Amino acid sequence: MESLNLIKRDKHNKAKQLRRNGKVPGILYNKNKINFMFEVGELELCREISEIGEHGILNFQVDGSDRKALIKDVQRDPVTGKIIHIDLQELEKNQKIISSIPIKYIGEDLLNRRGMIVQKEKESIKVEGVAEKLPKSIKVNMANLNKGAVYRIADLEIASELSVIEDLNTVVASVSYERRTVAENNEAAEEEGGID
């Protein structure tokens, strides 16, 4: 993973002008409450975010010194989906933080082939832990579940060095049979000779 080079933003440079020049404006918060306004190359930033996710930890450089930051917020253009602004929270070494870790559902296609669907209740889970040890995602393997199965936070495999901040009984996902629309049910009944 490369370090992103954050360049101090000139107050006179307007955000629109930066974006036209392939840069994304952002702000870096730190414990000293001194906010650092910066600009960063859009292509480099997009490459990093595609690798670590929108709540991951970025390696960055300011004036040649290597540091780390948690991505706090990524704002996107509602039409194009392009990143238009980013907020970062600078991290100290071994600093404990609370972060949302995305859930990655695996084996959903196998259930679909058996006529079942996964009803996802959560896309991420809040945990507390040392920044460097936070996983990029938490995997949920749905492949071996049967109809009616319910997957809760307590069922997730989460590393012992992480603390879950949410209620362990919270439902993450459940499995049910695929629901048909009224039209599909009528069509199926007609084929079986049930409706005249």
C-alpha cells in the first residue's frame, strides 16, 4: 500500500477548480484540534479507497513524514459517483478507535440457486480496537445456511483484540424463500391449471 501525498491547500483555490484539475479537497483532523486542509490526486485516492474501503486506514505523507489516518467521511457526487471531498482523522501509534467494518457476504449465489434469498439487515458493524489491527471487512459465509436461518452479531467470527460496540443479539442477515409477486404466483397457478 502506497502513501498518499497530501498537499496543503491554498485557501484561494476553489474546490471546483481543484476538481477540474484532478484533485480532491479534504480535511485532516488531529488530536491537537488543528485542522489541516489539503488536496490529493483523485486517481491515487480512488485506487487506495478501492483497496481499503471507505472506512479503512490510509497511509499518507505530509512534508515527507509518514502518518496514518482513518477515513471518516467520503462525499461523492450524486450523479457521477466521483469523490468530491474527504475527511480524515489522524491516528497515533497503537491508538484505539471506534470504526465501522464492512460486512462481506459470501455464498449468497449458492442459496439463490436453491431458491432462497439473503435478507441483509446490516452492511457494517461498529467495533473498537487498535487502528492497525482493524480488518478491512468481516466475512459472513451464508452458503451452508438453510431457510429460516438467522445470523446475529454473536455468530460472527471477530478477532479477540476487537470489541463489538453493538448488541450481540442484533440480526445481521436471515435466509428465506424467494418471494414471488402476485403476477408470478398467478402465472405459476395457470401453468398448473389452478386458475381459469
